[in-house]
Amino acid sequence: MLAVVHYNHGHPTLTCNNGVLHVCIPSTATQLTEYWCIPDQTLHQPSQTECHVTGNEGWCADGENLFAACLIPDGPELAHASKQAYEHLIQLAHTLGYINIYRIWNYIGSINASNSNGLERYRDFCLGRAEAFESLNYTPASLPAATGIGLQKGGVVVFLIARKTPQATNIENPLQVPAYQYPQRYGPKAPSFARATAIETQNSLYLYVSGTASIRNHVSLCQNLNQQTCITIENIQTLLDETQKKFPAFTHVYCDSLKIYVRHTQDTVAVANAFQNAFCVKPEHSPTLISDICREELSLEVEGVFRFQHNPVL
Ligand code: 3EB
């Protein structure tokens, strides 16, 4: 295991404990503990991990896989601090040799509120993140998959997973404009993320699906909860279909986990049931977090990890 993420009360912290990085993310509405393990770990010898925390940054690695996190303090504007923290975190991964960053999470305090200039804090964050990726010479087609979601308060908590070899394959959704090509009306810089990334291990192909919402082309479809649920399920299913087209040898797909973000507490049961049925995943592997979503009109967003196999797993 590389890291444990605790969604609980209190303020954000990073600590090392028995060679594992612990990230605490303040979440007043829901409590959740998440364990980040090495893909296909059972096939290898139990690996030795190394864990370090310095100031607002921490990481844990096993020689092939890295989990790294940083805490961005709150302020009247987020772009500058986000750019610096992103550059620093990505450079850290590169310096340690884990150059293939394939999945990033961003938890943004008061995501829909305005900053001191009247720019929505999500858009403010997107600006700094985009500038960081540009300054590090990332091409849009090589961005990691991501989640960008709200937290009740505070600055931004960022964590990522990366590995040394080989590169991830990016998957886009043909029903959606790539997020990095969203038009300017959604903010001064488009969100920097891929819809999904696939990584191959010895026996499996893992698909990391970004936070997915009820968006077609670049437009939100938000008539009601049922429509948002159906469109989001179709978007995730389309990413699974695209992956199978690119990797036809992997004929069997399993949902390892989902994370379901719901804006309104009263929608939790209906949304959780719909996604658990659609992707055959148990409730204990598909927790719900009450969070604000980066577009004010959206009520839900769902991310997941899917495993593709050559043969059925009994
Ligand atoms: C969307 O498709 C919904 O800014 O990192 C989903 C996943 C969303 C990641 C991010 C935003 C992000 O645009 C929002």
C-alpha cells in the first residue's frame, strides 16, 4: 500500500506512518477512508515503500509506483499558488524517476465561490494548473486523467499516482469535446485533463476514468437527476467501449471501484443505486461523497477504476 486518504473533519494534513502516506482531506458532510494500493501487487513480492513529508508536500513510492500529494493553502486567488504547487509536485515526480503521471485528484475549497476578482475559484484553479502544464511542456494529448471537485472550505488538496514504466494511453470520449478544448466561456484556461488513462500491468489493463458528469460536447445536460444519471452512465460506458476498441485482446471488463460525488444529500441513494447497478460494483467499493461539482448546474460526478482482462475472472 502506498497511501491512505482520510476524508474527515479537521484541517488538511500529510503524514507518514509505517511507510505509508496519510492524506487528511476535510469533509464535513461525509467520512470515508480510501486505500491506494499498487496495481497487481499480489503478483509481486510485497514491496518495500519509502515515505517522506516535507512542508506541504509528501510522497510514498516502491521503486515502480509513486503516490504524491500537496496542500495548497487558501488565499484570495488560487491561480498563482496552484501553478507553483503543480510545477513543484510534477517536478518532484520527475526527479524521483516516476515520469508517467497517469491520474490526479484536485479537491478545491468553495469551488463555486468567486475569488477576490470575481472569477470562480474552479476557473481560477484551472488557470494556474494549465499554466503549470504549459511551462512543463505537456502536450494536451498527454495530460493525466483527473478529478476536480469541491470541498466545503480551505485551499486545494492535490494528489497523483505515477509510475516509472511504461507510459499510459489516453482515452477520450467521442461524445464530449476534450476538456482541454472547452471554449473560453467556461473560463480563461480550459481544464487540463484526459477523460481516462489506461495502464497495462502483467495480466490486466487498468482504466482510470476521470470525474465524469452529464456533459455532451461541452454543454451540461441537467433537466433532472435521472437525465444526469443516464448521460453520465453513457459517458463512462463510451470510455469503456473506446478502450476495448483500442485494446481488443482484453475482452472482459470489471469495475474495481467507483467514487460517486453528489451535490445534494437527498440524491445519494438514488444515484448510488443507479451506478452500482450499471457497473456491477458493490456499495463498499463505490462510496459517495457529498461535494460541490465544478459546474453549478451539475448535481453529480462519478470517477472509477476498471480492470480489463483477457479471460473471465470467476
Ligand atoms: C467536466 O467534464 C466535469 O478540472 O480536473 C471532471 C473531471 C471535471 C476533472 C478537473 C473537472 C475536472 O468538465 C468536471
